[in-house]
Amino acid sequence: MHLLTLPLWLLVAVSSVQAAVLTLQSPRFTISSSNAAQVRSEPLSLTQKPKPLTLGSSETLKLTFQIVEKDEGKGVQPHQTFLRFYDEVSGEEGIQPVKVTAGGKAKFELNMAKPPASIPPTTADVPLKVELIIGSFVHSPLKVELFDLFLPASQPAPQHPDEPSFHPLPEIHHTFRPEQKLPPRFISAVFAALVLSPWVVLLGLWGHIKPSVPHLSNPRILPFVATLGAFEALLVWYWVDLKLGQVLLYGGILSIFAAFAGKQALTTKGDLRTGRK
């Protein structure tokens, strides 16, 4: 029975340690001027906020307190301690960590001569709500609203030299050439006739001369003539549809047949001249 009840007592003890509540002891703020003279110094209450604090451009805010367990009063060093500066109007916030000693004592200073970058932009008429947030693995978290803080209005951020490059540019309007107008059909027909006229002259002279092409239909010569015609057809096809790479591929294949057919045609032509065939 004792062996079964012992783990239960251990669980109860562990749960009581984890549920321990933290609180602040002797919280106080002090506002001092640039010559270390105290402007305002008051203790802080965890249930009621003081009158809003106003911090000048050359003044310093000091905040001191000790984190202790509420039941035993023992100083505790939590795992995380932050001050949250929140602007309810703009929704901007800034988080500033607070250093805590092993005994739970903490001290925070805000020097407006060198304000931290985590402070959100401020205006002269809207205060920042300052909250203390404490987190611990073995204690319940603690969140305390300390006070409202008026800070000097923030200066506008300097403009980066590349900032204009990230703004919207004017819309680009493309200007295209108007569609090319086709010439009248009569003009097109005239120029087409001029282009074809050399062929008419060539065919007329060829009919007048009447050149004889013997052995053109010879089965050993005709393949070479056919390959020459295929080359001409390939050039026309290239002009209409093919690309240069396709022409080189087809032309290379065709040139192999043309070489063999040409060699055979020359051999046959030589044999016909010498009367061998």
C-alpha cells in the first residue's frame, strides 16, 4: 500500500511546484534627468496603474523589482522576462528583454538619448502601454500592466537611396506599328510578271536553241538528275516551312545518295562516250 501511495505523493508535490505563483516585490520606477536629478520616483502597484509617465528626450527611466514566489517569498530567476511596449492606436509593439539575477532581482533602464530599436514609433499624444511578461517552466506565467508611458514623437526614418525603386512605376503602354496595307492586286500582278519574265525569256531561248540532252532517261543517269531536283525541292521547302537545322540534316542525307548517284552517272557517261555500252 505504501509503495502505491508514494508515487501519488510525488505527483502532488511536483504539481504544487509547477503551479507556484510568481509575484513582484518592491517594484519601483524612477525618472531622472540628464544630470542625474530625480524627476519622479514612485513605487508600483500590481493592481492599479499610476498616472501616466512622461519621458523627455534627455531623460532616463529606471525600473527595479524582484521576482519572488508568492507563497514562500523566495527569489526566482525565470526563464524569460520581457517588457512589452504596445501602441493601441497603431497596433505596433516592441519587446525588450530584462536581465534577472539568480536571486530574482531585475533592473531595466530606458535612456531616451539612445533609445533601443525595439521601441515602436511613437507620437506625442498617444502613450505606450508597458507590460511585464514573465515565463517559467516550473511556475505559472505572470503578466502585469505596469504603466502608460508618453515618449517624444519619433523622427521619420531616413529615406533609403534605393527606396524609389520599390514604388509602383507608371504603367508601360506598348506602341505597335499599324498593320501593313497590301498593295492593289494590279500592282502585285505587275511585279509578279516582272519576276517571272526572266524564266519566260530563258524558256524561249531554250526552245529556239533546242539543246539535245542524250541519255537523260538512262536508268544509271536519271537517279543523279533526280537528286539534283530533290535539292531544289528542299530549298523551296526551306523557304516555305523548314528550319536551318532541318535543311542541314535532310541535305546531308541527300548528299550521300547524290555522291553515289553522281559517281555512277559519270562512269556511265564515260562508257557511252568511249562506246563501251
